Amino acid sequence: MTPEFKLEAKKVNVYYGENHVLRDINMNIEKNSVTAFIGPSGCGKSTFLRCLNRMNDYIETFRMEGDVIIDGKDIYDRNVRVEELRKKVGMVFQKPNPFPKSIYENVVYGLKIQGITRKDELDHAAEESLKRAALWDEVKHDLKKPALALSGGQQQRLCIARTLAVQPTVILMDEPASALDPISTSKVEELIHELKSNFSILIVTHNMQQAARVSDKTAFFYLGELVEFDETRTVFTNPKHERTQNYITGRFG
Amino acid sequence: MNKTVLNRLRDVVFKYFGMACTLFGLLMLAIFIIDILIRGLGRVNWDFITGFPSYIPENSGILPAMVGTLWVLVLTAALAIPVGVAAGIYLEEYGKRNYFARLVELNIANLAGVPSIIYGLLGLEIFVRVLGMGSTLLAGACTLSLLVLPVIIVATREAIKAVPKTLREASYGLGASKWQTIWNQVLPAASGGIVTGVILALSRAVGETAPLIVVGALAFVPFVPSGPMDEFSVLPMQIFNWVSRPQEGFIINSAAAIIVLLLITFLMNGVALYLRNKWQKKVKW
């Protein structure tokens, strides 16, 4: 039996030391959809996103209660290898963070560390991923060029290509366009729209218009709580909670 | 006098005081180097570099001591670099931040300040006597490795600490294990700092005399050491031996040997500087 939802969070509570930063988060994410996380800084949306690929494991004071279930499996289970999880749940970060290597090496890094060495296989994956990330036409002639020589927007699409190369099914994006100019931002947004048919995308954003443009569902976080989670249209036109209304109309936050 | 004028005066006074201090330091160094060059430069020639020690100053050479120094350098590097870098990686990447870790950290910093003769005594007891190495190159290199380990560990940790978190996250995010992330991303990014620290540590080892005297390096070596289990001398030992002689000729010899030793250390520092600049240019965030 296939599970009903791609991803389920059940009563997730997160603590940093004594700080209780996420309270009883319940959320179900459908397959091949885009979900936007919005809310003021420090509301816990990035922390929640990072719970979904266990990126918080490296923070020593981090402690989590509750379950995160992806494809019917608890990702915090003892038997789960975190490296395997992260192949399935890719991540794109706020600041473009390509490796100080060539464009090609960046894209195939995730495959090389899995032990794939056949050149034709790597070449094929590099081309496919760069095409899907809408970067191929711009870089196909200089794949050997250092990735850090690309523009910020290109770097971010390279980071997306690098993530796609590992063939995840879920992609987490932590404010992926906040360090980019408007043109690069719209390219990334177009990309998200195209990727939706094959991936479940969760995106943290501070940009209300962006959330409205790219997402199917929107989650509003406030002070560690999930205040509202509904169809994006509903959240933006007819929110149930006053705090959501106040936030999206810019009255605070 | 109002406050602003007073503050400005202080500023000017301190500026010239600092300048005077800097000039004083540079002047002393210049006097030392010029003095050494005047005394010794005429003696530095091929015969001196390829010659063996002798009771006649004019016939003496530094070949055994120089080869000994190079042996010690290579052996110390081979022993201290893997251990020091591995310890640095462990402490920075794997070690938990708890009370014990802070204790270890503090003690490593302290070890870097322990007088080198203490390391000599430790080496004499452990390597020369208990492990039965005798007064060999290997025992000397082991002792100097202990001496420079703290410096290498601290340099490695600092270099690793400077690698941005975003680089690690990118690697982890693609499914890399901790070791893959360290090996493929962190170490290459930190290599400039690590190499610089290693070379500075080794140039310190090259100049050490006291611990090697204790371990039993010879003052008079009429042969070139050919393996780690040979007895040996090093340049600082040779210099120390010559300056304690009454004859003027040996004083000149020691000045000449100092020039050679200085050249070796300057060369090493130059390489460290070059590598650091090269790596810094390559890796930018």
C-alpha cells in the first residue's frame, strides 16, 4: 500500500538546549506539490525544513520529539542511514554554495561520492541535470570553468542541478532566491514551477509574492507554531487566523 | 589643555613610540645578520658545505651536520604531520564540546609553550632508553615530533575552523558522509592553513638544539648518516660546538654555518608564504 502522503510530520517538537523552538507541528505534504513556509524571522520555519533531511543533527544542543515520515518511513528511526535519506531529500541553501571546483565537478559530486566513476554515466547525468536546472545552454561550452566564476543566479541554479543529479524525490529550499537579483529570482521561480511535476518541493521564503506565485499550499509559522496551513489561494485571500492576515498584509513581521 | 588635544597628543606619542619599537627590533635583526654575513660569508664555499668536521678550522665542513638536519627534517615531518593533522581533524570535527575537550584543548596550547629541553628529557627516557633506539636520528626525530605536534594540531584546527559551514552543508546535503565531506571539501579548503602551520613548525624543529643535545646528538661526526638508525649531528649542534671553541677560525666557521641554517629556514618560510598565497587565491567565498 502506498502511503497517502509523501511526507508527514507528527507532533514535531524541537528544542535547542532549553529553547523550545517548534511546538507540536503536524503537517501532511502531497506528492509533486510545492509548499511554501512563511513567517517572521525566528519563527522556526527554517528549523522545521532542516528537520526534514536531518540537517540539524550537527547542532549539539538540538533535540527533537515526534515523527517525520517520508514515503511511509520514519526518517529518525535508528536504522535509517542519514546519507541515504539526504539522497532522497535534497536541499538548496539560502546563499549559493557551490564547491570551489569546476562546474562539472559540482554537478557530479553527489554521484562520485556514491562510488559512480563511469565517465559516460557521469557525463550523461551532468548534462541532464544542467538541462533540468535551465543552465545547460549557458555553460555547456565551459563545464571545466570554476563554478565560483559564475554569477550568483547561475551559481544557485548550479546548486539546484547538483541536487537534481542525485535524483531526490523531495527538494528542500531555504530562501533560495533571497540572495539573487529579480531576474535570477524569476528564473529560479520558473524552475520550481517546472520541477513540480516530478518533485515534492518545500520552500522557505520571506517574499509573500513569491510564496503566492510558486506554491500550491502555504504554511504560516509564528513563534514556533504552525498557525495556518492551507491552499495558497485560501491563505492569501481568506486566511482563517487574524495573525496570518496581519502578516501577509505586512502589518507586522 | 582640553580633552581632544590631549587625546590627539597621546595618539601621536604612541604612534612614534610604536614606530621606535618596530625600528629597534628591525635594527637588532639587521645588526645580527650583517655581523654574521661579514664574519661568515667568506667562509661559505663548496668545500665548506661538502667537507667533514676537523680539528683544523680551515679544513672543517658541515656536510654531516647538514645532511643530519635534512634527515631530521624529513623524519620529523613524516612522523609529526600525519599524527598532528589527524589529531587536529579529530578534535575539530569529531570531538564533542564538553569539559574533557576543553581540558585537552587547554593542555595542547600549554604544551606548545613547554621549554624544548623538557621534551629532550622526555625523548631521552622514552625513545633512547625505554624503546632502546639509542642516540639515533630516529630518536631525535621522534623527540622533535613531540615538540612540534602541538603547533601542527593548533594550526590544523584553526585552518579547519575557517572553512565555512555552508561548504560542509552543501556536501552533507548531497548525501556525503562525514569522512567524505572532510576528505573532499574541508581538507582541500583548509590545506593552505595546514601547510603553512606545518612548515612553520618544521622550521622551528630545524633550529632546535637543546632537545637534541639531551637525546645525544654528537658534536663531532666524521661520517654522513645514511639511515634513521645512524648517529648524527645537526647544524645547530655544529654551530654550538664551534662557538664554544677558543680558536678564531671556528668562530668564523660557526658564522658560516649560521648563514646556511638561516638560508634553510628562510627558504622554508618562503615556501610557506608562497603556498598560503597560492591557496588563498584559489579558494574564495
